[in-house]
Amino acid sequence: MEKLIWSRSKNKILNDCFRKYYYQYISQNEATEFQTLKKLKSRYFFKMIVLKNSIFNMITDYLYGFDIALENYLDTAYKELSIAIRTDSFLFEKYYNLNNKIDFLAFSVELANNLKNFYNSEIFKIVKSKQLKDVIIPTLEEDIGQFDFLDYTIFFMPDLIVDNETSKLIINFFYDITRENFDDYLAWTMALSYLFVRAYNIAEFEKLVFINYSLRDNIFKQANYNERQISKKIDELKKSIILMQKFQNETDIEKFYKTNNNEICKFCNFQKLCF
Ligand code: SF4
């Protein structure tokens, strides 16, 4: 039997709204219109993809000996984001006719600021002091990917793994996170990174240093390997898995309650079905 999938985005939807979870992961509705709703992606998603690609290019270019000016990355990133926003048929804002209300110029400035922050960051300085063999970008590795936990396949990869002599730095980037949920995010990435390191036998646990870097605010937090904190978050992961299992064979839509939080609805693909 094919294993079920757990991911942070799936878990977020489960926490945000059960009805949304039903539409996204349980419903068997094959109608084209419904399938379109499931595929919608907001401009923030495209920004995150462009940011990731640009950062990975900055790192690999530098480690391969090319010291390319920041302006070149900004120019390419801006073009990529503009093309995605103009041409993608599943853009959330286009589908819900929000394009006129959005300041895309300000949005592009945010993208540029995020990239500038990384380019001048302590993290990039550390990476630049390393050799190619010391830096792993899991998403670019062919033989690294998801891993198993209980009956689930976990979709999670740290953004960067850096060999720093006596420690192994496990680095994750935050894209639009606010300072308020930074600590919780650090705890999640710490636990998931730990499971990832364990699955691929990457380093001794005592050597792990987890770093979360916020591209928006240009700040980072770090934490050493802490078994107690990690176990606490793994317990949360287990609870999330148990809840997903409970819902897996439930077909009655009324069992999936709608959220009362309008802020969540505002960015939901399925608002057309609820209002
Ligand atoms: S519109 Fe609101 S209530 Fe409806 S599925 Fe989305 S988040 Fe849930």
C-alpha cells in the first residue's frame, strides 16, 4: 500500500481549517473547476520559489568560483517572478480577480530586499568561507529526498547543510514569517531536520546546530541539538499524523468544520465554495 504523505503545508491546512483540508486532500471531486481550485498558488508561493532558486544559484556560483554581482541575481529574480505572475494559469490572485488591488511593484521590492539581505548575511559569509565539499543543498541532490516516519512519508528537507569543522549547521530559510512565530518554526524545523539527519545518517546528533534565517527581517536564531525539545515536537508530529489518519477515510463533509477565522479564509483557494 502506498504510504500517506505528511508535509508542513498539509499540517498547516489541517490546523487552519478542517473544511479546507477536506477539499484539498480528501474530496474525490474530479470536476475541472474543483481541480483548478486545488491547484491555485498565490504570489507568495512564486516569490518563495524564485527566492530559493536565486539563493541556491548564489551559493553554487560562488562555490564554483564565480563571484557574480548582486544586481545580476536581482535582475534574474525579478524577471522570473514577473513571468510567473503574468503567465501562470493557476495564480490565486488572477482567479479571484485581485490583480488590480495588489501593488506588484512593492511586492517586487520585497523580493529584492529579501535577496539583498541574504547576500549580505552572516549565513552567506559562512558559506563563502567553505569549500564545495562542505556544503550540501538537499534539494539539488539526486539521492536525498523524503523519508519515512511511522506509516507516513515525510516531505521535508533542510535548505542547507554546512560542515563547520566541529559542528554541522542545519540551515532553514523563513520567507514570510513574523517574529511572533519564529520560535515555534525553529522548533518544527529542528525536529524535522533531526529526523532528516537520522534518516540519511548525515551527522552525529550532538554536532547539530540548527539555524533559522528570516530573509524578510535579516535575523537568525540558532539552537544546539536538544533531545527534550525535539521529542516534544515529534509528539506534536505524531498527533498530527493520528488526526490525518482519523480523517483519511471520512467522507462526510459535515465532519470537517469550517474555520471562523476570516484571515485564513481570505487566502483560501476554496472561498468560492464557502461563501
Ligand atoms: S474559505 Fe474559509 S471556511 Fe472555507 S475552506 Fe477556506 S478556510 Fe475553510
